[in-house]
Amino acid sequence: MIAPAWLKDLRFQIFYYLITKAHAGLITLGEACPWTVDANSLGRNSHVLSAGAGNDISFEKALIALYGCKIVLLDPSPTGLATVQKENLPPESLKFLPIGLAGLDGVVSFEQPRDPNEGSFVGGGNSNLSSHQFRCRTPLTLMLELGWSQIDLLKIDIEGLEYEVIQHILKNQVKVRQICVEFHHGAGFRHKRKGTIGAILALRRAGYDLIHRNSWDHTFIRRTD
């Protein structure tokens, strides 16, 4: 017997209630696309990798203003490129790379934005005449190229490719202190809600606590020994 939709939703809410851990020191930064992070684990020398500029980088600007840290921002899409060019932040504050974040190095197909005004290209689409091909790198490859030993904050807003990136991080034991990720499941995406639950549980088994959630946006922090 298939459970009704309301019961599935209730189970989902109970799951979050049970798995989310209370955490002191949270701060919410950004305007149109805000994110909540652990303020105590960030500082001027933090290595911050932000995947997905879209049409709003107020979160990245707030991090720079508050902590004075340098952000490495990734986005291969015309939307992201236009946003970064409009903001015109100095390179000593923000290093922009016109590439995407993925679970494998190489070229990945992205579907056209479903909302032209919002402008997000959906990752992992089928290769066809209407798709876009963007170069992508894994977190581990980027760390090696940047000369980092760990990532202090990784923001993942990559329209469906986040599941593969999380698998890559866990499989390769990439050292990431804090992860902000927007999960994309359901209609229009390749993943279902159970895929999101699976990713959350995999992070938990690997030593990450879920410390904040707002709709599809999640913040995880690695437990210290």
C-alpha cells in the first residue's frame, strides 16, 4: 500500500526534527539568497569555496565584509558571469573561476533555465541541441590547484549536481569543515526525496551534523574529535 502524500510529508518533517542538532553561534548572511553558517569556525584566513553565483552573490559579499576572507567563486553559466561582472569585486577579495563544481572532472551538460528571469542552468541534463556544455572540476582537484589542505566553508548551489559532489567528498575523504548545500529533488530534477535523505544520512555517518535547514538549504558542520 502506497502511503498518502501527507503522511510522507509528515515523516519527512519528523526526520528533520530528529536529525537536526542544536548549534550555538549561527549567523545568516545574504539578501535574496541567504545562507546560515557557523560564525565561530570562520576567520580572515578561512578557505571558502562557493559553487554557484546565479544572480545574487550577497552571501559572498557579506562573508568578505564580515571576516575579510577571500572567496573562490565558481559558476560557468552566462547568468553567473553577468552577476560577477556587474558586482566588479576586487580580485584580492573574490577570485572568480568560470567553471562548475561536479563529482568528476570534465565537461558536463546543463539544461536551459526553466525560469529565464531566475537564470539557473540545471546540472546533469541530457546532451542535446538545447543543452549547454560547461567545464567542471571536483572539490579535490580544485584544492590541489589552489594549494589548499582543507576547505573551511563549501557552498554548493549547483542545481542537481550536489549529490555527486557529496559522494565525491565522502569517497575521497576531502577535508571540508562546513558545508552549505541546496538539495534539488522532485519534479524537474533527476533525484527524489529519498536521495536527499540518503545524502544527509551519508554525511551524518561521515561525521557531519546537520545544524540548520531552511526549505532546501542545509548547513552541515564536521564534528571535531
